[in-house]
Amino acid sequence: MTITYHAIFYTEGEAGGVAIENTYLITDTGCEVLTRWPYEEIMILGL
């Protein structure tokens, strides 16, 4: 089974925002990350 975590961040009254999505594969033996957003880069940029 695959699942996706999709978060959307925006500021009220602003014309833009950002959507972040991570996808995971769930198996009988565990969970594997298929995609991963580089959260560390957001923190470095100060967003």
C-alpha cells in the first residue's frame, strides 16, 4: 500500500504558498520512504 502526506502552507491574504508532499510504501515488514521533501533547506532559507 502507498500513502501520501500532503501539507499546504499559506498566509492569509497572500497570493502564494507552498505544498509539500511525502510518499511512503507500507509493507508487511515495515515502511519505506519513496519521496522526501528536504525540510532542512526550508529552515536554512528561513521560510
